[in-house]
Amino acid sequence: MIKIPYPNQQVLDNYFDDVKDELLERIQKIKAGKKVTRKKKTYKVTKPIMSILNYLDNENNLKKMILAKPNNLIRMIQFTEKKFKKARYSKEALNNILFSIFIDYGYKKIDKLEFIDNINLGSCPYCNRNYIFTVNKKGSVKPEIDHFYPTSKYPYLAVCFFNLIPSCPTCNGFGAKEAKDTFYAYPITNPYELKEDDFKFSISPESIEFFNVKNKKYDFGSFEIEVYGNNANLEVFKLEELYKQHKDIVLELLIKKAYYPDSYVQELKGFDFSEDEIYRYLFSNYKEEKDLHKRPLSKLIKDISQELELI
């Protein structure tokens, strides 16, 4: 996993301005009609549900909700779940009414490309193996966006900025995250809250002679790639299994360790290259944490390079 940098306040304010009018108009329409029809089924707005709609029909309240930071999203879920247990209204009815507001008239109206551009993210923060863009049925480029907390269980978070995570089709699709409950069952780490060493790659040698680079006899069978971090992330995104398929990247680093003497690096420094420029030249990769999102597998290359004392 790699960290998504927090956006500046202007980006957040612009995002809210883009979505608020549609949401407020939909909330007010539901309040006036006192019912919502979804999938040929009608749900009535009872008094308890009306009180929730009245709360949401306030620009300041709506803004606090939509721009809530990841920790506040957790508090919102905790608060809401307690309310569900005590409330007299049907959770099915409220969920469908909220779905109609925040998904049908919220998430589906968002300009996904503009959203991604404002975040300025390249590779998938969940796996850092793939880029986040795909092609739709019409042949147009489109980004993949995952709901960190799934809409099927938490529809009221469907347009919350920090609940929308750019991702790759593998992590967001079948066999990986899908609609897994990331609050109760799989408490994965939100990429916005990630710390630099929360996830780490390492080499597990098959023999104690592994780091004797003079042998220069490395092959795929001489080591394994180990991934350390939140077990929920490793399980949901199958990171250990997937990264075992990237031994060729590590093998290249081992070869560079064997054939690139320190004198070569010192020679490059003599041309007034910075350490970061030398790293980019040798490994076609970014070294700074803030840049890791720009290229797939950058975290793997950085961690193993450091372990091998290449950088």
C-alpha cells in the first residue's frame, strides 16, 4: 500500500460545491413527497427518517459529513449503527432512501476524471501494482474508484470525499475487495491514514550464502518476497500471493547489487547528480514517499533497494 496525500482545503471545498446542489435538491424533493420508490418498491418517510432528512437539509451539516476525515467516518458509522439499534424505523427503508440521495443523485453525478485529477494519483494505493485507469465499453478512458466502506452497507458515505479511493480493477473487482465490510469484518487501512512503514517488503533468502554477491548465482528459487503490514489488507487484496509474481523485479535489483560497485555510484555523484537523480537513473523509480504513487511497484523497488543497501 502507498499513502494518498491529503488534498488542500480548496480541493475539498470545490468538491463539496460540485455535489451539494444535487444532494440538497434531492433531499428536499423526498421530504416534500414523503416517499421513495426504488426497484419497484416504495419506502415511506416516517417521522424518525424525516428528522434525519431535516438534519441533512442543511448545507453546514452536509458539508461536515461529506468532507469528514477517515477517523470521523469511523465515528459516523459507530454513531449510526447505535441509532439503528434504538430506532423505530426500518433499516431497509432508511438505507434505500439514503441510497437514492447519495448514490443515485450523488455518486453517479460525480465527474470521475476530474475527481482523480484533483487527487493527482497515478498507481493504485491498495496494491501499487497497477495504474488506476481502464477503458469503458464505449472505448473512453475511465478511472476506477472504490468505496472504502461499501455502499451496500453504508450508503450515506457514498459521496464522502475520503471514502472514495482511486484503485485498480483488480483491487476493486471480483476476488479482492468487492463489497466486503471493511468496518467490521475486514478493518483495512485507509490509504489517507497510511504511515510510511505500515507496509514493508523484504527478501527471505533460501540460504545464508544469499547475500554473498560475489557468487552472482541468483535465480527465482533462491528467495521469496515477504510483505509485512495490516493482515486485513494482505488478505483482502491478496498482496502476498500477487507480489510473489514479481520476482523478476527483485532479481534485477540483486543483479545490480552484484554488478554496480560503490565506485560507480560515487562516479555519478561526481557529475553533480543528486542522490534522488542517481536513484531515478539506476532504478527507473521514485525514491521519495510523496512520489511513490506515480509508478507501479515503486514501493517494492524502494524497500528492497534499501535492504540491499543499493541506496
